Amino acid sequence: MIVNKSMYPLQTGFSVLSKMQSRMSVLQMQLGTGQKSSTLAGMGRDLPLSLSVRSRLARIEGFSANIETVNLRLDFFDNTMSRFDKIEGEARNSALPGQYGTGDINVATLPGLSRARFDEIVTMLNSEVAGRYLFGGSVTDRPPLPNERVLLEGEGGRDGFRTVAGERKLADAGADGLGRLTTSTTGTTVSLTEDGVHPFGFKLSVLPASNSFVSVSETTVVPGPRSMDLDFTALPVAGQSVTMGFTLPDGTETQITLEATEAAPPGKGQFTIGVDEAATAANFETALRSSLTDEASTTLSAASTFAASQNFFNGPGEPVLRVDGNPATATALRLATLTDTVMWYSGESPAVSAANLGRLDIEQSGDTVTLEERAPVSAAHGFQVTDVSPSTPNITTGPPAGDPASLSVQFTAPPAAGETVSVTLTEPNGTTRTVRLTAVSGKAGPGQFSIGADANATAANFAAALNDGISAAASAAEGNPRQSVTAQVDDATKAAYGVQANESGFLRLMRTMAAMSIETYPTGDSSSRGRFDAMATRQMAEMGEQHNAERGSIEIVTMELGIARMTSDNSAQRHTNYKAQLDNLLADVETVSKEDVAMEILALQTRLEASYQVTAMVAQLSLARYI
């Protein structure tokens, strides 16, 4: 008789054997790979944690790749910014007024050295790393500048800097070489007058003081050109002098001093004392014209070249400008176009800049403040004045009118506290910004102006507050060049390292080296040394250490790039530390101890062998064998 198999459930025994065999397979895989499972399903309850950790590690790898790219570009910036700083120092010391060298060697070699530096600057600003141009802000697919030859000489019918500067020098000198001033003598009176209201030539700035032999009066009729009369009321004594101050096209100042002498003919900077006041006045005019001619060929010429560099190498928020019409008689600058002038910079640039008050001018005259767009008006650069409101019992506002547009705010009486004036400005992209100023008693804060003792004092306070308000609006519109290129280096951290070639430090280098490159100093030209001195003085001023703290200077840009490096390095260190922690956590979740697995395999193997034997014996069991 055979024992019924229901007395020993073989099917259940086989199921247990199957599970032990499956477990043996898993253990053998773990022993071979060190991993808990070869599939996600095998992770069990650890799956969510494993996926989360792996996701975070993937993000860290992405951040690390960004950091590596950023550091590569910052390494390049480190080298180029160091070189820019060195060029700045070399240029500052390469030409000193009065230091002409043996045989005027310094005078002769300066243009060539300056052009070589200019070429190096252009080359560095056009540098690229792995196909990406770094000095055009977010515009990285093309060089931000033309090459050095095109910038200076022009190309394809478009004028370069040399031509634009040549026109400006003619416009500033005038047809007669007197710097756009006219002189005349009537009896004992010498008149000196600007030849028009325009940006060219000498501008009277500091009138000579009246003294024992000359009476000075200003005869200007606003808004006409400035004029003065010098009436010789007595004969001067030898050694007495007259000093006149002039503003030059680049914004600098110069003086002409004429000293009375009994010598005939007089020396340079002198005028002969005549037999009477009328003769002395005539001699003074002759000496004045001679001094104006000399000053125009030296100091004014240098100032004109630097003014042209400011017009051609335009900064943020400013258009490229050049002389309008016949240079010798021109009365205005015009906007350069893409078809007639080389545009020096084609990278990213803000349309509004805080440095130039958004191309607006503020003037106060008595109780009235005027806000006017700067000429020539450009639709692509600067604010447009679009509205002003409201008029109140004590404040009369005039709506924008004219071209360039201007508006006026007149204080008929000191306003009451709380009265407001709102000025609306429009950016070239259509964005509007409102500058709202409220009258307050006492000290004014942001968005306020103090009520003065009278209408004129209130107008002065309002003008100052309007200047601050528009500066803040222009600063907000300009933005930060560093933010033009950013890289995500952590979840909530970006490294900002954008650089634009038209920032102030690079602009000073470009303008100065271009100006120094196109000037020549022929040996036979009596004005050569004077122009050399004037150019060297301006180069030293432009490259001076006093500009280091300016926004966009070489030093400030270098410091801000250093901040980007610090941000990148700090993030990299955090990622390194965090990755180590996550790797350890992932190892705890996904890996096994091979020693523990080996021991479990041995135990399971023993159980399997015993189970096989028992199962085999039970499967063959009969009553006879059982008995």
C-alpha cells in the first residue's frame, strides 16, 4: 500500500524550494555585482529614496558641468583683464608732456605704439572661447567689433574714425582757424564772440576780471552765442595781463593770458602798449587772434580729436554722432547711419544709460525748471519726454513740445505739502517710467522735494530731486552688464559674468588709443610739440587711477568677475560635499555587503541540500518502507 501524498504536501515543499532557488539567484547576483538589485522593481521600499538621490546627483552633475564651463571662461577673463590693466598703465606712462625724447623720438614713435595697442585691444575684445565671443554681452555668435583697420580707416563707403575725427577738427577750428570765435575792435573796445550756438570750437567760460586799465562786460543775449567786450579805459603798465578762460569740445578747460609789454613787436602771449587806449586795443586784438590761432592748432586740436572719439566710440545709451554738413561752417552734429559710418560695437548694449541721465538735460532758470531731450534726438537711444502732470494752484506744468521735446515746471509760489508733479518718460522699446515728486516741508527723501523759502528756491530743490529721480529711472532701465550672461551653478544661485565691450573702462582705452593713433607730429610743423603735449595730457587724464572706482572700469569689472569666480567656487565646494553624502546614502540603499551575502548563500545552500534530500525521500515513501 502506498501512503497517500495528501499526508505530505509535496506541492508546498516544491514552492519553498522554488523560493529558496530564487533567493539563491538573487544572492549570487548580489555577490557578483555588489548591487542590491539589477532592476528598479527589486529595490522594494528603497525605490523612492534611490530615485530621489539619483535625481539629485544628476542635478549636481549638471551644475558641475556649468561650473566647469564658467571657470573656463573666467580663466580667459582673468588673463585678458590683467592685460587690459597693463595696457592702461603702459599708456599712462608712455607719453608725458614735455618729454619729447632725443631727437623727438617719443613724438615720432607715439602714433605707432598707440596703434599697436589699439590693435591688441580690438583683438582681445573680439576673442572667443570654444566658438563663443565673450565681450558682446548676450550676443555671443559674432565678434562685437570690426577689425582695427576698418575701425580707423573705414570700409565699403562707410567712414572710419580717421574721417569722422578729421571733420570734427575742421568744425572746431573754423574756416579762419580761430576756433569758431570772432574778434573786432571799435575804438577802445575789443569784442570777442562765439560765432553761433553749436557744440564746436572755443566756448567762453571764465571772463577776465576788470582792472585798472580794462573794463570787461558780457554782452550775451540769451539764447544767442556768448560774447564779451573789453574796454581799455587806460593804458596798462608793462607786466599787467588779461586772462580769459575757454571750454574745449571735450569738456576740458584752457586759458589764454596776454601780458602788456612795451616791446614792438611783442613776444608770444604779449601785446604792445600803444600810444593811446585805441591803439592798445588794436594791438590787443592782434595778439588775441595770434594766441587763438596757436591754441586752436594745439590744445583745441587735441580736444577736438578726443571729442570725436567720444562721438564715434559711443557709450551705452548714446548714438554715434558726426558733423552735419560742411565742417568749416557746421552748426550741429547728426546721427551717423549704418550706410555712411562704421559702427564700432555690435554687441548687447542698453538703450538708456544712467551715466548720461538717459540723454536728458535739466535746467533751472528762476522759478522754472525745464527738462529737455538731448540733441540730436535718437529714437533708439535715451528717454523720450512724453508727459507731465498735473498743474496745481502753485505749480504750472507745460506739456512736452518741440523737437527735441521739452517740458517745463513753473512754481508760481511755494507749493503746499503734498502737491505732486509726475513726469512720464518712454524708453526706445516702449516701456514707460514715471518719476513722481511730492512737495514736503523739511528734509526731502526719495521721491520728494523740499519746499523752499520762495518759488526760486523751491525750483532749485525740485531740479535736484528731478535729477535724482531720473538718474534712478535711467539706472533701472540700464541694468547690469554682468547679468547679460549667467550660469545656473546651484538651485537658487547663478554666476553672473557677462561683459560688454562698451563699458567705461574699455571705452576709455578704445577712445584714447584711437585718438593717439591718428595724430601725427611732423618735424617741420611748429604746432607738433604743442599738440603732443595736449594729447599726452589727455591720455594721462583718461588713463588715470581716478577712474578706477567708476562703474564699468577695468578694475571694477575685474572685481565683479572675481565675485562670479567666488560664487562658482563656493557652489562647486558645496556640490562636492553634498555629492559625497549622497553617494554614501545611495550606497546604503542600493549596495550590499558581499561578506553578509556570502554567509547567507552558505546557509541557504545547506538548507537547499537538506530540503532536496527530504523531499526526495518523502516523494518515494511507501507503507512498506515506512514500516
